[in-house]
Amino acid sequence: MLSSKEGDLVVSQPVRFQKPGGGQAPTQPSETYSQGQPTQSRQQPPPQQFGPQQAQRQSAIPSAPGQVQPPWRSTPSTPGLAWPKTLRPDDLNFSVQVYVHEMESPSQGGTFLCWTFVSEGLQQVKQPEISFTVRQRPNELAENYPLAPLAWMRIVYLLAAKGSHLDVFQTCKINFGDKVQLEVNRLIVVEEANQWADFRRFKVLLHGPRSGGIPGLPPGGTPQGCHHVLGLTPDEAEVAEQYGCYRPVSQIGIAARFFPFPLWLDRDRADACTMADQKGSFLALPRLYPVAIPGINVTQVDRDIVLTIPEGEQKRKLFTSEARDPDVTASFTLRSTMSGTATSGYLWKTEPKALRLYGEEAATKP
């Protein structure tokens, strides 16, 4: 029997979850360890910020920071029907499909309305397409969809057109002020604050892998291999920075009872985890050297533990230099990310100190 779990191989009480559609079944460990002598971790230079005079030349954003972006033209995707809508920016060669649909809440019961934004055209700049689902608040009308998903897709398109692509679990920090600053791919992009006003709850955006469709969307509504946008609160972002993204993303999935993470972004949800929750974690030990390579994952298939290094010469060279370099003498942690085909996973928890199984396989255990 093929199974898929993410985490180490000790199980306490299972948690039952919902996962839309089918799926193959590998299981992933969240961290893998190699022993050695301690060494200093490597520091990265701060991201480069672009002022108004430099932005057009260097930042991959053609308008100066903070300027109002060109408008989006809206037309019905199907003549005679209000939804879905097709939105196109006047100055770029891609579009976004916007759907209004219902989703079920496994943790709260019942259904709720969502907007889902799906890009069309990012693949032409060698960036996987994006789906971005936002839960509607009870007092919001369908026509009052948020602008942040459109702004985000525009940024991703422009960065990719300049050769700067986003990988799964690569984080983008958001800093709110008179303007909104987004730190992505070592650039700082400045946006008008009104486009992001509804997203002040979040400190980080990141892309997660998707292997199936989104409930409520028509078949083929999400392209194969598309990325799904997730949001982390400030406390969750702190955990991600210290321990990797797998841990807070999994906790969000556990809170929503949805594997591997909820497909919707809820602007009013509580923190799924904090740094205080991590007390006693092995990764809190001093002098551990973290190795993070986008897309690397560790899965359990039957009795085998499989390490997958993502395709791409640059990533494989990075793995060789970071994880197998004879000059690296520290004990290091290999921060695994989620596999798009996993159907269950393991997550470390504090009380009791053990690994917790969650996902489809947990639903089969008493």
C-alpha cells in the first residue's frame, strides 16, 4: 500500500481531515538531520530597495514605487453570466479568472462563499500559474472582491518576465505603512496601501503546491501544476523563519481540518501557532545549521524514506554545496517542504512531545 506522510516516523493521536479530490500517497518528514561539528551559519545580505528613480531600471516593476497601477478591464467569461469574470491589465499580456463559489468548512461545519482568482498567462514567462482563494466576510458583496490577489499576480508576472521566478514555499514579507512594501526575491516592491488594506492580518505570502482542483470550480478551472497562495500571520511568520514553512503551514491545516493546508485564505482567523508553542523542539537547540532548498522534500512510501531533490541544475548544485560540502562541519537540519502528491503528514507537537499524524491516513486510524 502506498502512503504519504510528512514528518518523522512516530505517531500519537491521529487527526481526521478533509482533502479535496483524490491524490497519490507519499508521506513527508518535515526535517531530516545529519550530524557533525558546529559551525557558524551563513548570513545573507539585506534585500535591495529601489527608489523612484531606480525602479523602472532595476526593480522589474515598470512604474515607480507607490504609483497607481494601470486599471484592470473586466468582462464576463461567459456571455450573459455575471460570473466568472475575466480581468485583464491594460499594460500586460495575461489575465485572471475570478470565480465566486461555495466551500465547506470541515472545522466549523456548513458552507461559506469564496472568491478564487486564477491566473492565465504566467506560463509564458516560465512561472507556474497561480490560484488565490479568499474567504468572503458575511457583510461583503460578490462584486467587492479584494484587490490584493490581482496586485500579487501582477508583481509575480513582472518579476518572472525579468527572470526572477517564485518557487513553492518561498516567502514574501509584507510591511505595512503609508505604502506597502513587499520583500520578494531580494527586491522590495512598493505598492499603494489601499490595494492591501484587507490583508493587514498577514506578514508573509507564499506559494504552496496543488495536486488537485478547488471545490466549486469547474473541471480544469485550475491549471495542472499551479501554485496556491497562502498567508502567514506575524507570529506564524516568526515560526517559519526559525523552523521552516512546513511547521506553521501544517498547523494552519490542522486548525482548519484540511490537508495539507486550507485552500482559502481567511483574513480573520486566529494564529495557528506561535514561538511559545515551539518550546522543547529539537530545532531549538543551539548551533544547528539549517539548509533550505526550495522544493526539496522527504516522503515515506511504504517502508522507504525517499529524499527528492527538485529538478534544476542550480538547485542540485545548491544541495551539493550546502548539504554535502566537506567544509560544512556543523550539525545541520534539512528543511523539507511539502510534496504536492502527499496525502498525509507528520508534525511535531509540544504536549505530549511526539509527532502527530494528520491527513487522509489519520482518518483511517482509530
